[in-house]
Amino acid sequence: MGLREDKKDRTRTQLLEAGLDLIHKRGFEATTVADIAAAVSVSPRTLLRYFPTKEDVIVSWVQDGMTIIREELEERLKSEPPVVALLASARAMLAVFDEKSRFFLTIETAIRSNRSISARKEQMIAELTDEVARILASPDRPSPLPWVVAYTVSGTVFALVRATISSWVEGRARTSLPDIFDTAASIVHFEENVTN
Amino acid sequence: MGLREDKKDRTRTQLLEAGLDLIHKRGFEATTVADIAAAVSVSPRTLLRYFPTKEDVIVSWVQDGMTIIREELEERLKSEPPVVALLASARAMLAVFDEKSRFFLTIETAIRSNRSISARKEQMIAELTDEVARILASPDRPSPLPWVVAYTVSGTVFALVRATISSWVEGRARTSLPDIFDTAASIVHFEENVTN
DNA sequence: ACCCTTTTGACACGCAATGCCATTTGTCGT
DNA sequence: ACGACAAATGGCATTGCGTGTCAAAAGGGT
């Protein structure tokens, strides 16, 4: 498949960029779906076929970060113990975003500007937490963790990520994202038998 | 103020209960604002004056839990070190919900049945995380924590709460909520100098 | 050039949420 | 007990998101 997929990718990217741009300038509720669609010369109906809700136009950027963690984790779990692998994956994601820090800040600002966007973001993180816990607890793994343990580990690591991003955005810490993450991670420790 | 406030409280409670009931039976999107309002013989307009959004009819129940944590924390912080106080507050909230476990399960099920409700819930937890972090980092406190540390502690504790509720709802653990919480809490440890 | 599949646009619709104003319902002073 | 005042409610109109449906357009394979 060539031209068709290409066009779809292009439209999607255009919508994503136009959406971020408009929402960043005018604000979230001041920007209608019709506005974003018009900016890309596409019908509103089409936009909602690419993105289930208006929030997703912004929040899709978060998906990228999640993809990094997912892939990184899958790879690392082959050789590293779960906790180490997860921490490293989260750190890797933050390293990527640190490089496009200016861009990342724009997105985070847009997200924080509106309740329904941040709600959606939080919900996605919750889903990812669940997903990662399921992986760590999977019976297919060499030593599957009990559900409570798996969820605790997963949830805690994402708490570290939140803490990192929050500190970074609030500007109370002026170092790099991975550095802040290391600081946060140095505060909490897992039971040794979890780090099998 | 007597009769007026009373009536308001009653209407609010009625809406809350009718809402939970209908949504539990028919599902979230199958239940309209008009339905819930009609069940209490009130105009839809009025319902939306009591609750900003339809989600809030369900999610208000979560507020109660948050109130417990808030109050408990404020009290305990007077005498206990921050981490200990926060952990105890979270545990206290879970103990309360454990007593109305049947009811609590209904609510959690309703929340999990729909994306926009769980999104709203997650966002509220995120806000509470932020709020608690602000308290722990407040310059008014005897030994205020740095922002990263405060946020990490706060976020981690709520991760434990999530893990507890998740394990409990998924039925993989058949003990009480506080017991599960203890298990989760026993897995993570904070740096000693944080537990000042 | 042809047919077949996918994508898009246009229209209609339901419902949540908000603003506005008239009406009702408590509250308080006299 | 009555009337003035404030608060709560209902009804109405409006906007905007999201969905279903179908016809038109664009892409791909022969």
C-alpha cells in the first residue's frame, strides 16, 4: 500500500499539528473541531474519524511516549529483571522528550490548560499502568509477579514519571528530565525479592 | 439557614443515589441527564447546577474518600512525620470504604464501565496528588520537602492506593482493603532522610 | 478503461452543557 | 400575617461534540 497510506499519514500529522497550534494559541474550548478541520481543509466528520474525541488531538502526542516505554520494556525484559527494566524504560522515554524539550513543554502546557485534556491523559496513564502490570504478572514470564506487586511496581514507576514531569514543568528544577527522574527514583526503593 | 439547606442536601443526595442506581443498571451512556433528573422530579437544568458534568454524579462518591484523606492528613501532620502520616491517612480511607465494601464495589464498577468517568476520577486523583505534594512542600511546615521529593512521595502513596483498589476489584485478592494496602506498602520503601 | 475497495463529505440527529429570564419558594423584618 | 427580598428552580434557546447513514470521490488491481 503506497499512496493511500501516505495520504492518511499526512492528514493525520497535519491535524495533529494544526490542532496543537490552534489550541496552543486560542485555548482548548475556544478552538472547535470545525476550526481544526478547516485549517487542514477537511470535514469535521473526517477529523473525528482520525481521532475519537477532540482531546485526542492533543493527547495523541502522549501516545508516542507510551510507545517508547512499551517497546523499550518488551526488549529489556528479555535480559533484565522487571523493576530495572521498567525504570530504564521510563528513563529512556524521558530522555527522548528531553531532546525535544521546547516542543514537549508546549504540549504539556496545552494539556495542563484544560481539565478534560488532563483527565484523558491521566486515564491513559492509568491504562498503561494496568497494561504494564499485566505484563509483569503474566504467567508466561519466567517469574511472574503477584498482581498486587506488579501493579504497585508499575504504578510507582509512573508516579516517578509524573513527579519528574511536574517538577520540570513547574520549573522548580532546571536540570534535564532524566536527571530529575534519577532524583525521584533515588527516593524510593523496592523490596529486594521484588527485584528478582 | 434551615429548610433551604436541608432541601438542597436532600435533592443532592437523591440525585446522587438515583444517578448511581440508573447508571449501574442501564450503563453510563444509556442513562441521560434527563433520566436522572426525572427520577428525582427535577429539571435537567437543576441537576447540572448541582453537578458540573454528568460524570460528577458518579465521581462525587470519590470526593468523600478524598475528604477523609485530606482531614486525616491535616490532623496527623501535626504529630507524625509526613510519610508516616500520609500512609496512615490513605489506609484510614481504605478502612472506611472496606466497611461499605458492597457499596464501594458498585461505585468502582460504574467507574470502570466507562472511559469518561474513569478519566475524571484519574484526574481528580492527579489533582489530589498535586495538592498533597504542595502541603508536604509548603514552606510553613517545620521541614518542608523539596518539590520533587514531595511529589514523589505523594504520587507513590496514591499508586499504592490504586494498586490496592485494583487488586481488590479484580478479585485477585480476597482480603480486606487495608490488608492489601499493607502488602503493597511493604514492597516500597522511602529513603530514610525523607522520613524525617 | 474497468470494477472494487477505501476514504471522504454532507446531512441529520441525540445529548451534554451554558446563558438568560421568568417563576416559584424559602427567609426575614415589621 | 404580610410583604419585600434573596435564592433556587424551570423553561427556552443555543452551541458544540460525537454518531449513524449514505452518496460521491479517490486509489488500487486487472
